[in-house]
Amino acid sequence: MNDVVTVNQCECKNKTLEQLKQYDNFYAAMGATGCGAECGKCIPFIKLMFATGETEFKSDDPRLDQYRPAPVEYDLGFM
Ligand code: FES
């Protein structure tokens, strides 16, 4: 069971979405702060923040799906 939580920051770098909003885009924010470069869990939230201007999201917000990384399938060649 996944509990729904409110997200408003990058936990790894201790930066709020409000603070990240000052940058031009996701890549500028990531480059300047390192947000998104540790565990990466905040990436969909940061990208949604740049798309909407909102700075707080529920973890089950369906708009996050478009910013979640696609699952990686590995072809190991022997399976
Ligand atoms: S929460 Fe942002 S990189 Fe981990």
C-alpha cells in the first residue's frame, strides 16, 4: 500500500520547489543545485512544477505520470 504524501521539495538536497522555481527550467535547477541527481524521486515533481507553476503536489497526482521515467527493459541476450 502506498501512502499519499504531500511533496514540496527535493529531500536529498533540502531545496523546496519554491526555491527551484527561480531557475529557467529543470536542467538549470538541476545543474545549479543537484536536485534530481541523487535518488531522482523528485524529478517528476520538479518537472511538473516547471510545467504548472505549482509548488506542492500530492504523491498520487496523475499529472506526474508523464514525467516519470519509462521502465527500462534489458536484453541480456541469454534469457
Ligand atoms: S529527492 Fe531529489 S534527488 Fe532525491
